[in-house]
Amino acid sequence: MEKIGKVSWQRFEKFLVKIGCEFVKEEGDHRKYRRPGLLRPVIIPRNKELPAFVIQNNLRTLGISKEDYVRIMKSI
């Protein structure tokens, strides 16, 4: 299994759009996304790179496994 490493917020945003999330709004340096069926929104900071723990927390919110995340990111 591949490790989840840092990724730019723009690339993670492409991942979110690919899996059906839509941008809701931006507050300060955080962007909010939603998808039908989620209990809470996905929030990402607009830092240069997102640390692995932010990605893992959002994958947990989305109900997506690390393996699926890696597979989808390879296709982006």
C-alpha cells in the first residue's frame, strides 16, 4: 500500500470534483465542499500543500479508502 503524502490543495480540489463534491464557499483561507449523503462538509485549507493528516481526515469524512484515493489521484 502506498503512503499518502503531501499534495497541493489545487490537486486535492480536482480529486474532490472528480468524486462528485461541489464547492460551496470560501471563508478566509479555507474552502468548503459538499456532496449529497455526507453528514458534514469537507473543509480544506488553502495552504501551499496539504499535510497527510488533513487528507486522511477528509477521506474518513468522504468514506473513501486510502487505496481508492491513490487510484483516483493517479488518474488525475
